[in-house]
Amino acid sequence: MAASLGESSRLLLIAVELIIAVAIIVVMVLSLWDLMVEVMTASAQLSSGNTAAAHVTILIMVDLVIIMLLAADLMRTIVISVREGYISIRSIVEVAMIVIVREMVATSITQQEINTVSIMELALAFLAVAAAYVITGMFRGGEETHQGCPQAP
């Protein structure tokens, strides 16, 4: 009974991870499509001499690239968790760092004036997450052997 419950929960976890993976793939495809549209928009703006609009479009393209990197990193985390039977804490911390950098880029895109308080808050958040990344690296010890977490039978 306990073995079948463990197997059922493992299969449910894999199903949820696959649903998340499909959603991530959809996000990546849509972001790639949007990036191609933005590249064509930027080239049209540059050829017409509208450099200010092209600058904003290029910042939007950088934001889209960061979203795709974030999605790729999440996909890597999901694939590793399905293969190895555990989720790496360092991978989650990496995703948090990318999210903060993306927020910095998005803030610079949407605001006419740079709000120094917002940038300082994001910088402090990034430093805190970077410290967490370093700390998790120091105490990794058993991460290669499933971080000490027992694997489902």
C-alpha cells in the first residue's frame, strides 16, 4: 500500500512537472516570436531615423531574451528534478537572480526617470540572493547525492 502511494505521488509529481514544462515551452515559443517581431520593428524604426523608439524596442528585446533565459533555466531545473528525483536549491536561487535582473531591465524600460530607490531595492535583493547562492554552494556537500533527500522507491 505504501509503495503504491509513493509511486502514485511520484507519478503525480512527474505529471505536474510535465505540465509546467509544456507551459514553459509555450512561453519560450511566444517570446521568440515576439522577439522576431521586435527585431523587425527596431530595424524599421532605425531605417526611418527614429532612434528613440528603436532604443525602447531594443530594451524590450533584451527583456524578452531575459524571459527566454529564465524559461530555459526553469526547464533545466524541471528536467534535472525529473531525472534525479530532487530539486536543486541552487537552481531555484539562480532563477531568483535572473528574475531580479529582469525586473531591473523592465523598470528601466517602463520609467522615464530612473527611480534610484527602486534600483537600490532591487540591487539589495540581488545581493541577498547572491549571498544565498554562495551560502548554498558552501553547504552543498550532498547535493550530488540528492541533497540528502531520499528518493521515491
